[in-house]
Amino acid sequence: MRTASPAFIAGLRDIVARVGAAIRSQREIDARRALQRYRHLLSEPHDTLLLNEIIPACNEEEISGHAHRSDACERAAGHPTFERA
């Protein structure tokens, strides 16, 4: 069985290294383009409210009450509760 010469192997390694460097360079270019294109999506929103500010968080008792079709918030506020038909 013939073996490849050291010069051939060195040349092959050089080619593989150059291809790898070209691929890394192209990926860096693509990443920069994507950041420029979608920069508006990555910026912090200034006018939007947080979800907790829009919908107040309930405690576990209220959540379990909603799961069983009862409303702990209405009962606590003195509002009558209505049974579902």
C-alpha cells in the first residue's frame, strides 16, 4: 500500500486551513449583516409596558381558585359570584 508524501499532506492541510479560514471569515461577515439588518429588534423598547404592569400577578390561591371556576378576587372585593350554567 502506498502512503502519501509529507509534502502532499502538508499541501492538503494548507488547503483545508485556507478553506476553514474563508468559511469563518464569511460567517463573520454574515453575522455583521444580520446584526445591522435586525438591530431594531435587538434594541430595548422604550414605550412598551412590562407584562406585570399590564396584568397584575395573582397569588397561588387566586390561581387555584380560577382553575376551579371561582374568583377569589371578586369574593374578596365583596362582589357577588355567579355560578356558571
